[in-house]
Amino acid sequence: MKTETEISLLEGLRKQSPKAQQQMLERYGNAVFAQVARLIPRPENAEEVYQDVFIKVFKNINMYDAEKSTLKTWISRIAYNESISFLRHKSAPMIYYEDREGEAEKLSEAEVEGTFGQPNPETVQLIRAALKHLPPDERAIITMFYYEEMSLKEIAFVTESIPTTIASKLSRTRKKLYKIIKMLQS
């Protein structure tokens, strides 16, 4: 159910109203920049992608379908795709942690929950450091779930996947993060 404010905003955006575009930036800009910055470490690159996201949002607003997602989730999908595309094409290759022996898969959910369940400031810092060792798609799922508090259904929409796939990727990635944190602590 859309509020009158959202309906009015969408109408203005479809008419390419500068006022509506400014309202859109004020309403969603900080969240989008935070999402992009969590995936793209260099601020100048994050700023570039952020601008590309809103150019694409304004250009493609007629493609937004309120039946499929909220406006916020639709914008998150664009931000996710622009970020991943940037990382694939413009950034220097990076080496990410790879669990070749399947050690992370052997971890129990209880062990992992012990680390992620009640994060204290030290754990939060370790998680931030460990995130840098994950490939962009895994980092995105973790940040959408924990930082943006998106549901599995919303993450599935953003990543063009299905909720059960996201749930298993999230479980595997949490175990991988746990292994990285343990390596960083040693």
C-alpha cells in the first residue's frame, strides 16, 4: 500500500520533476550511499557509483513496478548491480579468502551464532575487517541482511535470486566470515 507521499513522489519522478528528484535523494540518498560504500571501499569510487545509481533510477523510473517490490528495494537492486558491475570492471583484482578444504562448511550454526549473535564493539570491528576478505556478492548479502536489515525475500529480489538460495548463501558466508575472524584473531 503506497502512501499519498510515495504516489506523489513517483508521479513527480515520472515527469522528471527536479523537486521530486531532490526529494528522492533526501529520502533514499544516505541509505544508498551506505550500501554502495560497504561494497566499494574507496570513497571517490563509491561516490561515482552512487551518482550512477541515481542517474539510472531517474532514467528508469517508469520501469519500477510497485507490485514486485518497494521503491527502496528496487533502488537497492540498482545500487547492488551498479556496485557489482563497478567492482568487476573497474577495480584492481583482489584475492579473497577461499575455503578450499571446506572447513567453514563443517562449522555448526551454534559456533557461528556465538560470534554473530551478540556482537560487541570488538566483534563489530573484526566483522568489518573480515568483510574485506569476501567477494563482493557475499559481502553484499551480509551487509543487506545485517546492516540494512533486509528480509531474505528482499535480498532475493535485489540479487535476482530466490529466498532459499539466499538463506543457504547467507549460512555459508557466515561460516566463512567466522573462519576469517578466527584467522584475524590469531
